[in-house]
Amino acid sequence: MRLNPFALGAALGLVWGGMLFITTWLSYYTGYAELFLKTLAESIYPGYSISPLGSLFGLLYGFLDGFVSATLIGWLYNRFSGNKTVKN
């Protein structure tokens, strides 16, 4: 079975970006996952912070990060899996 790298990238990009967006808002109001976001997201994504504007940066960066990573994984999987047929 072959994967569609673009679809895989879009799906994972939406999940990762959406989770950063939601987690940022949860942290902004409750302090939930504050240490995680400060050590991971603030150190990787320029301009990100635990704030309403930072949640938008997290959404954008998370989508781009997830999209590129999953597209590459899907492409590599198809390249090395050995199956040459495409099933829709």
C-alpha cells in the first residue's frame, strides 16, 4: 500500500498545529503544560509565546512542521516500501 504524502502531511500538520493552538490557550488560562511549551515550543519556533498571538504562531509553525515532516515520511515510506501500485 502506498501513502499519499500530501494528505499525510496535511493531516499531521492540522493535528500538530491544532494541538499547539489548543494547548497554548489552555496554558494561557490555566497554566496547564506551561513548562512543556516553554521548553519545547518557545525554543523551536521563533516568535512563539504563551499568549493569544503566540497561539497563532503555534498554529502556523505547528502546521508547517507537521506538514513537512509527515510529507517527508510519506515520501520515504513510498520510496522504500517496494510497492509500485497506487490504490485509491
